[in-house]
Amino acid sequence: MAKETLILLYGGRSAEREVSVLSAESVMRAVNYDKFLVKTYFITQQGQFIKTQEFDQTPSDEKLMTNQTIDWDKEIKPSDIYEKGAVVFPVLHGPMGEDGSIQGFLEVLKMPYVGTNVLSSSVAMDKISTKRVLESIGIAQVPYVAVIEGDNLDQKILEIERELSYPVFTKPSNMGSSVGISKATNQAELRESLALAFQYDSRVLVEQGVEAREIEVGLLGNYDVKSTLPGEVVKDVDFYDYDAKYIDNKITMDIPAKISDEVAATMRSNAEIAFRTLGGLGLSRCDFFYTKKGEVFLNELNTMPGFTQWSMYPLLWENMGLSYPNLIERLVELAKEVFEKREKHLL
């Protein structure tokens, strides 16, 4: 039986490109090579497409190409990734990868791909839009104020100080992996935090700081989404920032989280409702805050969660009995299912 081609797109233009490389390398090592031929394509920081390695068996210690090791002789037109019958796994995080842009490109190429579609990717990527949509269906969230480029900053700061209390967390609306997020305990720090966040986006979210545990639920499926038991990030740092996640590795995880069955059921139900409301497909990781008062706040829905061997999402499914290689196979099946349905809708 001929092997199926799985195309890994990785790298990208966002500040999360290094996480993408780590995720793609983990996927390429975990694939069942009895079933798949893996072809990899690197998107550079400037947006060029580079044809990189192909694998027909599990690589030993081979590394994928990065911005430091580009072979410019392998540059191709973006459309050259097209291959009839292949499925694309866009292991891309953040803007220009997780925000609907690459999804639209793949739909134009008429290629099935892992993950959520154009609209849902775009909405879920934008923290402000996600909050406003989920507010409409009564999903509890941390109080927040949106700050948009062009707003009167002094007036917005007055609004923040009226509606929220320090500490607050400032986040670029269209960024993940904790890039550009900072904590402010006074107005001077708030102004610095806003300036940092605006380096990454023109839409900024300022959230009420809460003393809470960070608990996450994995989602898998299309229109019949299933959820995992929750897992918890156990922190050794003030907050779960980018360096703590990927550089310093100063975190551990409890899978499953040490919470009551009732709280776990609430999180799983809210995660599934949020996924369906936003139009999720394939996979997502839903992140919650669980306060000492027993409040459950939905923080965000990540439509392309980190996929490294130590990332929460694959570990959550491993705890449910679905191994990393089998998880990849299931995602490919879901991608093909959605592609066929999408093509029929065009009649």
C-alpha cells in the first residue's frame, strides 16, 4: 500500500516561529512512517518558502532547517507545495500561520489541512474578538478592557483603572505563546506594558489579574468534538511567560489536574461549547483560570497549540489513551473529512 504524503509547514513570520520549529521536529519524529511520507517546507521570517527535508523513516537526530541554516537554492514559489492527495499540517503558531491567512492559502490551493478554517482561526486568534463572541453565549471570562491603536491612551488608562484593579495583564490581541504579555502593578508599568504589547499588534487586551490556577483542556474532532480531562500548569515563576514555557522550562504539569469532578465537567463542557461556537475544527486547546473562590474563567482557545513532546496538548490526549502518533493520524483523518465536506458545500 502506497504511503500517504503529509506536508509539514513550519517556521513562519510571527514571533512564535521558534516554537513552530520545535513542534514540527516533534511531529516529524512521532509520525508512523509505515503509513506516511513526510515532506517539510520552511517559511522564513521574511515569508519565503523553502523546500526542506523529506523523510520516509523515523529520523534519528536530524534537525529541520531554520532561519540560521537556510539553503536559498531550495527557495520555491508558495504554490509549489501543492501535491494531489497530500494533507498539510500547518505547524505554525501566531500571526500569518494560525490566524486564517495560511488556511485561506491552502483552501485556494485546494489542499486538505489540519485544523480550523479561515474564519474560526481568525476569530480565535484575536483575543478581543474571542471574548466578545463568548460573552454572547454567557461563558464566564476575566474582566477586561480592549485598547485599539488610535484610542486616546490617557482616557483608556482611566477606563482601565476605573473598571479593573492592579495587577493587570496586558496582551497583544493576536499573539500566542505568551509573547508580548506583561504584568503591571501601577500606572507607570501599565504604560510600559501597553507600549510592549503594541510592538506586536494594533489591538491590545488588558485583563484583570486574578489569583488562579491555570488549567487546560484538549479538544479533538470536527462536528463531534471530544474533550480531555483537564491538565494543570504548575508554575515556578510569577506568571507563565514565553521563557518559562519554552526557554527556561520552569514549569511542570499535573495531568489530570487535581480538581473536583464537578469543576472538571464544567471546564470540559465550556471548552466544547466554545469550540463549537467559534466554529473550531480538528484541534484546539482551551485554557481556563480557576480561582481560589471557585470561579472558572475561560481564558482563550488556541487553535494550533504547541505540539512539542513536552507540550500540554499531546500529553492531555496521551492521558486519555491516544498516543502521539495516533493523535497525528486522527488529525489527518479529520482534515480529509473537512476537506471533502467543504468541497461539497461549493456545489
